Amino acid sequence: MALLAVGCGEDRTSGGSVTNAAGPAPAPVQPKQPAVAAPSDPGDASLAVSGPIIVEHEVDVAAQRDGLIAKIYFDAPARVKAGTLLAELDGRQVEANLAAARAKTRSIEADLKNWEAEEQVFKADYVRQQHLWDLGLTSQEQLEHARYKAESDQWDMKRVTELLNTSKEEERSLELELEKTKVKAPFDGLIARRYVREGQNVSKGERLFWVTAEAPLLMRFTLPEKYFGKMHHGQPLEVTCADAPGEKHLAKVKEVSPVVDPSSGTFEVLVELTGERGSLRPGMIAAVHLDTPH
């Protein structure tokens, strides 16, 4: 009986622990749903794709030759027109070389005129010798001599003409080098940053200014494959920006990639903002709102 009592007590204790383990379990943590998860979710009516606002023309203006920055004419955030002189490198040596090349060209041109005058003289001598030969008043040797002089002069003229062409090409090359000392704006835009100062030595290819256009404002982004065929050129869209609260801007589709990237299952879209830009500026993060396809 004692053993039976002990056994019954162990059964109750064991039963109690099983009951506690079988009690209500805590609800499992649900994973966060993606922005466009279930079609029945009211939030799935549209998709917002974020990305930076860009412009097509935006470059670092670099030095085209080694040199010393002699003068800076504009600084950030100046607005400039295409071709505006932004800075100038010291070009005194190039100017001196160019002046010497131009003087050489003028000298060769004078030599060429001299040879042209001699050509007329030699031609006249040869014609006269031919006439005398026809009359029997000159020898074969004199006739041949006049002919050779006329032909030799023509070759001398060709040589001087080639020297003149070479000199003009050297002159043109130095003019291009002098042009490279003048740093100009490549297009209408805004100087966003200046990287150099006056008196600084720069190397060829070193960036000097960052120039960016202010319009048109663009956005480039990728969309899932299910949107392919839903985006068309000229399609209107809405753009908003957290840094410009209360503003809503219109945009239109400018380019749609004709293929889907098989590695990511996405395709690329480029949109252009239309109308007034308001507070939007290149580099700001904006969102394009799209209807979710069914």
C-alpha cells in the first residue's frame, strides 16, 4: 500500500507538469510584410519607388594640359553660360611658341612667292628657247637647259609648299595648346564646386570645377518584371520628395528599357519632371508613385 501511494503521488506530479507544458503557447512573431505584398491590402494600390533626382549634363571640368592656374573668374555657386571662361592657365610660353611659328609661316610664304616669280621667269625662258629652236637659232643643249630649270623650279615650289603646310599645322597645334589654357563651361549650368585655387600647379586630367545643369530634372530607377509592358513613353506620373513636403510634381516617362535583366528580373525606366521644379534640386531623393498592376 505504501508503494502504491508513492506511485500515485508520482503520477499526479508528472501529470501536472505535462498539463503546464500543453498550455496556451505564445503566438509566433509574424515577419514584416513587403510594401506590395497582398493585393487585398489597401496599401497595395500604389507603389512608391525612391531614387535620386539627376540631370543629364553633370561633369567635372578637368585640365587639358599641365600648367599653373593664373586666374579664376567664377566660383560656386555661379550660374554660367556655355563657353564662359571659368579659369585660365599660364599660357605665356605657348604664346611665345605660337608667335615664333607664325613668323616662320610668314617667312615660308615669302619664299614661296619668290619661287612662284622665278617659275614664271623659267617658263618664259623655256618658251623663248623653244621658239628659237624652231627658227634654228639655238642649240639642243640650250633648249634642254631651259626645260630642266623650269622643271626643277616646279619641284622646288612643291617642296616649299609642303614646308608651308607643315608650318601652318605646327601653328594650328600651338593654337590648340593655347586654347587648352582657357577653362570654359561646357554647357549652361551651375558651378557646384571649385577644386583649385589661383597659383596652383595642376596636371592634365586633374579636375578643376564641378558644373551641373539645373534642368531638365530626371529620375532613373528599376521596376519588377510584372510592370513590364505597363510603362509607356509619355505616361504621366506623380513625384514627391520628403525634403519638399506639400509639393507634388508631375513627370512623364522618357525612356523604358526594351528588355528585362534576367539576373535581377527588373527593367530600367527614365522619367522627366515637367512643369515648375519648386524646391527640387539635383541630388535630392524623391519618390515616383505607380499604380500596382493587377
